[in-house]
Amino acid sequence: LSAAFHRLLDSFVSLRPNERFLEYNRAFLPSFYGLLREMLDCPGGDDCLRVLVPHRNWEWAIKYVIVDTAEYVQLLQTPDQEPDPFAHTLRSLLRSSAGVNADWRLRTLGVALSSNKLLTNRANVLPLLVICMAGEEEVATACERGATAQLCACLDACGAALYEDARWETLLPIMALLAKCAGWLRHRTSDDARAEARRQTALGAWDVAATRDQVLHVLFLLLRPSLGLPPAQGSRPSPVPPPTLQAASFDVAGLLAAVDDSCAQTITSALLRNRARLAPAGPLQAALNALERASAASAASGRLAELEAVLEAAKLVGPLAGEEGGAPVGPAEEG
């Protein structure tokens, strides 16, 4: 079986951008990859998987059919109303490959991020990042290769529109991956010089200022139910994100506050101005009191610990009961 599988993988796919080749590929690629998937499910499928993972044609397909493509940009996207069997097949093959070893995941992360295609080919690249960013080393490698900046650029370009349309199935993986990046970027490792150098290099390569205003705006939209931020005048009722999305948003807000003084000031100002709408007692109000005192007495770097404590307390409290309204006050409206 593995020999037949190898011969199948040795087949070539032409990606010439003319209609004849496009029609042929649309008709036969689903059957071709479907056959590969069926063979993986047969007795002896483990041997076939060991053939698949290092095969140059599989690596070529990931790069040129899934990532670096203008004609097949929706391959991994599964429509909400009509699940696509081909998308399911490709995701299954990718997940099987990712489960074999970390080397494949790291190589594929390099392919997914090196072309900077996340913004223009989100439907394919985002699921690929979700599959590959499985462990700490993969997250670290992704951060070094610019994943944080690319994910923020995604939020900058389309985050607000995704929120307004309640596209949680797209926003959640973006925010979840950013939260993973936040966990690694904020974890100082003074006892490991190489790891700390990698972290500093990744932070130094990330131009926070390029997207911070719009990313903060999206964060305020997502955290409105938990932070009690008021609706904009005359706006329609806003959608309420699921708790997992709000939790990831708190982690990203903490990262922005930790790496950028302007973000820390903006978040602090919004929290203190709207503190009356938050829980009247308990750990959250105690953390807000400490933040207010620190904000009056020190620079942003001195109040970071208090700000992080407020964000953690608000994350534990969760959405406020009875909150209604539209889009919250974002960075542009604050003064």
C-alpha cells in the first residue's frame, strides 16, 4: 500500500492560470486528495503517512496550492451552510501530518508565514497556523517569523467588520493565536539567555504602532460586555462574543499594554473612566482602586502590574449581566 501511495504522490499538478487547467483541477483535485486520505485510513495507513510527511510534492502543494495561490484561496474554508468535503479532506491530511512530528510543523509554519499571505489568503493560511502552532517551540518560531504582526494586520484590516457580522468562527482563531503569541512574548526567561534573546528579537521585529489603534478598537469591541464600556450614540445593539473569545482578548490586551506605553495608557483610561459600570465590589474593584492609585502616582511602566491585575480580575468576572448597546468607545473616541 505504501508503494502505491508513493507512486500517487509522485504525480504532478499543474497550476497554470488558464481556465482549462483550473477546471481540471477543480474537478479532480478533490478526488486525488480524497484517495490519499482514504489510503491513510486503511490498514498500513501509518506507513503511508510516513511517506506523505516528508514528500516534496506534499510540501510543494502546501506552498503553492494552499499558501502562495491566487486561484485557490478558499480551499480550507468550510462554508457555514454547506460544508465542503474537499476542505475537510485537506484539513484531515494537514492534521495527520502535523501529528507526526514537530519538524513538519516548524517547516510548514515557515511556509505559511514567509510569504506574508495571511491578510490576502486568510481562509487558507489561518487554519494552517491553527494546526501548526501546537506547542511552545512552534509558537516561539511563529513569533520569530512575524506571526504577531501578521495577525495584528488581519485585525487592523477586517477585525471590526468580522465583529459587526458576528463572524466568531474567524475572529476566535485570530485572537486565540494572538493569545498564544502573548503568552510566549510576555514570559521572561532570564535563566535561559538564548530563549530570552529569541523573545527580544521577536519583540523588536514587531512594529506595534503600525496597527495598535485599530487593534485596540477591536479589543474594546470584543471586551465591551466584560468591561462595561458604553455603546456609541445611536448604534444598533452589538453582538456579544463567546466567553472563549473574550478570554483570549484579555490576554492580547495584556500583551499590548506590556509592550507599548500608549496602549497601556489607553486601556487604563478606558477602565478608570467606566469603572462605575463594573462590579461594585470584590477583587475587580479592589484591583481598579490599586490601578487608580498607581496611575496617579507613577508612569505607565510603574502601573503595569496593577493594570494586568485588573484585566485578570475582569476576565474571571466575565460578561456583565444585563449589558446592552452597540459599539463601545474605542481609542479614537477617548480623550
